[in-house]
Amino acid sequence: MCGVACRMELKITGNMIYIRPMRAFVRELAEELGFCHEKINNMEVAVDEVFANAIEHGSACIRSPVVVQCLSTDEMMEIVISDTGGGEDLDTSWVNTWTDVVDGEIESWTERGHGLLLACRLVDEMTMKSNEIGGIEVHLTMYKKGKQIAQE
């Protein structure tokens, strides 16, 4: 890629039928960028989980868009998935859920609710924050050579 950062943005209707094409897109992008098979598979599953969450929990209706931004350099790939919000009080819903994910306090006996934990464990870095339109923005970052340590 010649050391140049590349960025693209996709705006996708919040419909579950687009999960499979999104996975394929992420897989092809990671392959083109030269990521190893394990990291490609991990990013593909993480994006699948977060994208499905954005559609199910972060879209008020099927016409609500989910925005997927891809940023890549020679060393990393970052996928940012943003939704419009599902009408819930963000301060009490996602913040508590994210705290449980980070602390590893997700109930293991439940059938649902493990997607964020799975995504968090599969990528090198994952962050969540509220966005300016009332939804959630999830950043998934994968480095070609493992998690980067900040230079001091």
C-alpha cells in the first residue's frame, strides 16, 4: 500500500440480509491487505457480531442505516461500525454492557449476549462510544503483527 492510509465508508440499510456480504467484504479487504488467515477469520467474526448488534439493537427500523468505515495502513486495519440508536437510554444500556464485557462479567450460562465479548477477544483493540446521532460507534482494530504497544 506504499505507506498511505486508505479509507472507505459504506452506508448499509439495517437489515440482517447484509451480514453475509459484510463478512465477505471484510474478508476480501483483509486478504488484499496481507493479513494472515487467523487474523482474517477473527476480524470477520468480530465484524459479524458487531454489525448484527448494530442492526438488532441500534436501529430504530429496517430503514435505519448502519455506517461501516474502513481505515487501513500497511500495518493495521480498523473497522468502525456506527448505528443510529434503537431508542434506548444509552447511558444505562450500552455503558453497563460494555463495562461487563471489559470486566469479563458476562453471564456464561445465557444463550445470548456474548457477541461483544467474543468480538473484544478476537481483535487487538475494541472501543465503544456514543456517537453524535444518538447511537453507538464501535471501533475494531487489528494489527498485522499483533497488538501495538504505545511508544513512551
